[in-house]
Amino acid sequence: MWKCNIEALIKESGLRKDYIAEKIKVSPRQLRKYEKFELFIPAETGLLLAELLNCKFDDFYEKIKDKE
């Protein structure tokens, strides 16, 4: 199972979501879908977002261990 950290990273950055969406060339609605893990962020868009948020693409997703 995977956890998406995009929303937390955006909040931590202090940048406005409409500004971020414009910079990575997506609509604010599309950005929201990435935050809520409704869609997986494409590599090119993810790399732009990572650069803007001063983090690595790997920081966006975290594997959660399944309970056995």
C-alpha cells in the first residue's frame, strides 16, 4: 500500500496551490487529484513539482507496510 505526501509537502512549502499549478502547467483541479492520490503524477510534472518544492520525486510517495 502507498501513501501520497504531495499535499503535506505543498502545505509545508507555504506556496499557493494556484501558483504551483501554474508553474507545473496543470489546472488546480488536476493538482488536487495528485494530492488526493486519485491520479499518479506523471514523471515530467513530478520533476517540475519536486524542483519547485525543493524535494525529490521519491518524497511524494511512501510505501506503507501491510498489516499481517
